[in-house]
Amino acid sequence: MPRLRGLFCTFLLLAAVLALAGSAAAQETAPRVLAVVLENDINPVTQDFVIDAIERGEDEGYDAVVIELDTPGGLDSSMRAIIKKELEAKVPVVVYVYPPGSRAASAGAFITLAADVAAMAPATNIGSSTPVAVGGGEIPGDLRRKVINDAAAYARELAETHGRNGDWAEAAVRSAANLGAQEALDENVVDVVAPDLPALLDEIDGMRTEPKGFALNTAGATVDTVEMSLWKRILDTLIDPNIIVLLMSIGVLGITIEILNPGLILPGTVGAISLIVGLFGLQVLPISWAGLLLMVLAVAFFVTEAFVPSHGALALAGGVSFVIGALMLFDPAGSGYQVSIWVALAVGGTLALVTAIVITKAVRARRAPTKTGREDMLGEIGVARSALDPTGLVNVHGEIWKAHTAGEPIDAGEHVRVEEVGGDLVLEVTPVEEPAALSASS
């Protein structure tokens, strides 16, 4: 019996070990999906965010990376960087236009067409991929033809490489064609329409992608969601063109005030910080050097106004240069990043006005005769605090001074005028006989 009991206990132990091993193996083989929430413009910040997420999916062995997309479009350069990463990824990349009410417009349509699996939620749309100039207008002349032909060929190639409708992809560029989710599915623009992420993962399970040939394993997958960090959101805010222009204007104004009034510290500090942060935005967005040079010229005009008596002409020229430079600042071959004309006018006008006021006051202060010490007291009016016979106390400039009168005694309360300041700081005063004299002097 003891031997049978021992065998029975050994059997139970082995069964427990096998059960634990089976559970661990099941956990190891359970599919895992990384969901990347992208509700923003396509720009250098969101570009880094998406590329980092795809690389995480590769490095950590996820079975798929799902980009939940809602975008109005963005920069061509950032769009192409994301697409390159999609095309070379070692993990299946699913682009899902989600949640309902979202869109994959302009650059977003290209990113969707480049995905291993293109999916949409109901009540979403895709398309409107015609390149535009800054401000939303048409790109002029030969440049327009080059840009349109390039984008149309790119869209068609992305679609056909993944087994999708190349004719519609080209029409989305040439004529801004746009489709809702069900129409996009019917016309083979996307592969799946699903109401939510779990339904999408169940539907694409077992699908084999083109051209990479991934066999998807996504049914019942564990989903890890990643969103833009607070730091990324701050950076995304700082590259708004209007914010950049405001920061640079604050920088120019603060440094100009510090140059004209050395030692104030605060304007120079705030100006330097604002200028550096503004330059960060210029670093990550495509800029026009002509626009930047006009803004630099505006700064030169503002500073020169302090040393050349132009009666405000240079300040006005600086304001005009700043406005034109701000409107030209971002490369028209980009995708619509622009500075509002009202922001440019408001900032340029404010800079010109404030610079003119500050410089006018500074010039007046420099040209005013220097009055310090004894000279500042001569001719000032005071009041006798005590009788002067011949010496006493007077109140001048809110201060009590010892005073002397060479003439008749002066009673307390009478007004006196300072005629001289003695070597021992005793004021020589004379009475002011009429109250009108005090008013005139005041």
C-alpha cells in the first residue's frame, strides 16, 4: 500500500506539472496585437511615434500592429517615411480607419493603401488625396503637374502592389475622389469593414497578405494599446506654424527690449527661450529660406530703429517684412502647414508698434538732460516744516532737508523754492509768494 500511495502521489505531481506547462505554452502561443492610436496630423512628431510603435511590434514579437487612424493628412515627407516603414516591417501592419466618424484623408489615404491589411469602421471615409499648396490653394503651373503625376503614380503602385484598386487610388489624387467605408470595400479599396477592433481581429484571422504573404493570427488576441506620450503631444503643439511665429515674435521683442535696456534680465531671458523653442519648430517643418530671411531682415529693421532717427519708418518696414516672411515661411511643396494671415498681421503690427513705443521712450530718455544730485534739486518747490529764521526744516521731494534763508524769516507751512545746495547739503531757499508759482513749477 505505501508503494501504491507513492506512485499515486507521483502521478498527481506529474499531472500538475504537465497542466502548468500546457497553460504556460498556451499563454506563450496566444496572439498579441499592438494597437497604435493615431488621431492627428501626419508630421515629424507623429512620424516618429508610428515608426517607434512598429519597431516595438517587431522587437517584442507581436503578431500584428494595428494603427487606428483618424487624420486630415499632413506632410508628404513624414507620410513617405511612415509608408517606407510599413513596407519593410517584419510584422503585419494593419491600418484601421477608426473610430466611426474618422477619416483617412490626403496622406492618410496613402498610409492606408500601403498597409498589409486596410480596414475601415462604418461611418468613416477615405480619399481626397490631391496635393495642395500652403493655404489650401492649387499648386501653380508646371510644379502642379509634377507633384500630381508623382503622387498619382505612387498611390496606384501602393494599391496594386497590395492587390487593391489602382484606378481609384489614382483618382483620389487626380480628382480628389472619396469613398465611405462600404463603398471602399465594394470597390476593393480596403480589405475589411469592421465595427470595432475585436471584430476586426476575428475577421482578418487566417488572412494571407499581399505582397509579403503574412498569415495573420489575430483571433482572440490580447491587445496592448499605445498612445502619444505627453512629451510627444507637447512637441506636436510646438510645431503648429502659428505657435512658431508667436514664439519667434516674443523672442525678437524680448531680445530687442533687452538690447535697448540692458540689465532688465526678464525680457532677454523670456525672449531667448521663446526664440530657441520657435527654432525647434522650424527645424522639424519644411521651411522657405526666403520667408526666414525676411523675418531676419525684420529683426534687423527693429534693432536699427534704435540707432537711426527714421521716425518709425524702419519699425514699419520691420512689421511688413515680418508679416510677409511669416506667410512665406513654410515650404509650399509641403502639405498645407501655414501661418494664418490674421496671426501674421496681428504679430507684425504689434511688433512694429511696441518697438516704436519702446524705442521712442528710450531715445527720449537718452536725449533728456542728466539731472542727478544737486542739479536735480535746483528750482524745486517745497514746504517749510518749521519756521526758517534763518534756518529750519523744509519738505522737498517727500524728504526733509535742513534749509537756510538769507532774507526775511519764513513761517512754517509757506512754500519755498530751492535756489542752491550748499556743500553741507543745506538748501538755500526763498519764499514763493504766490500759489500760482507753485502750480507753474509743478
